[in-house]
Amino acid sequence: MKILKFEEKEIELEIEGEDYTLLGALRDALYEDEDVEVASYAKDHPYLGNMKLLVRTKNGEVIKALERAVKRVVDVSREFREKFRSSY
């Protein structure tokens, strides 16, 4: 992971080895946060290069918003795993 831009209310990351699946879940979790103004991801070319994630907050530190979103994704994944395990 490489930080392309970092300010108190905005961060842009280049994330190697990830695809739309993780970043889509992360973007959705970011938009659940009232402090988040922008959460988007993109890839310059469909087959080349790495994914980029942009997050901007209205209020509060962008790092804290990103940490909260990561925690939400992890919590949802754990909850799914537990439900799946209990189904068999």
C-alpha cells in the first residue's frame, strides 16, 4: 500500500493486489459514516496497475473514518463466517 496524498480530511491510497470486491465493501462501509463526504475507488486500466481509494471527510480525521470503516468490514465478515459455520 502506498499513500499518494494525505491531509487531515483527505487521503488517497494505491493498493496493490486488491480488486473491486474489497474496495467496494470498504467504500460502502465508509458511506455509512456521517463524517464521510467522498469515498471512491478506481483503477486506471482494467488489466494493469493498482486500485486507488480516495476518502474525504466533512468532519473529523480521515484516518479515524477509514479505521472505523475497516472495523465494520471485518465485523460483517466475522458475522457472516459465524452464521455460515452454524449453518452446517
